[in-house]
Amino acid sequence: MLDVRRPPPQRSATPIDQPTRLRQTRALLDSDTVELPTRVAGCLVLLYGQHITRIATLRGDDVELRGTKVC
């Protein structure tokens, strides 16, 4: 039997500052190279502090699209 130990999860106790959060959000909103589901998930994490485990349970019909805007 092979026993491989995982390193402990890395957690940052220091939140990112507001200008960094807004810059990263703007980059996601303006991106032409990142897929839409990834952009939506990233914005939810950055703007609302949603845990990725909650975001992973979202379905496509949980997100409203109006033209090219995500609402």
C-alpha cells in the first residue's frame, strides 16, 4: 500500500484589499479568454465572498443573462 501524505491546506488570514478585489473583478468582467462559468464563479467569490463549494452547486438556470450581461 502506498501512503502519500498531503500537505496541510494553505489558508490566508489576510483578506485582499479593496483595490485588488476590484481590479481582479474588472479583469474577470472584461476577459475574452476566460469562460463565462469561470468568470461568474470568480466574481461571486470576489464580490460576495461565496465559498467555492456553494458556487459549484449552481446550475445554469440559477444565473440570469440579459443580452451579454450576467445578472
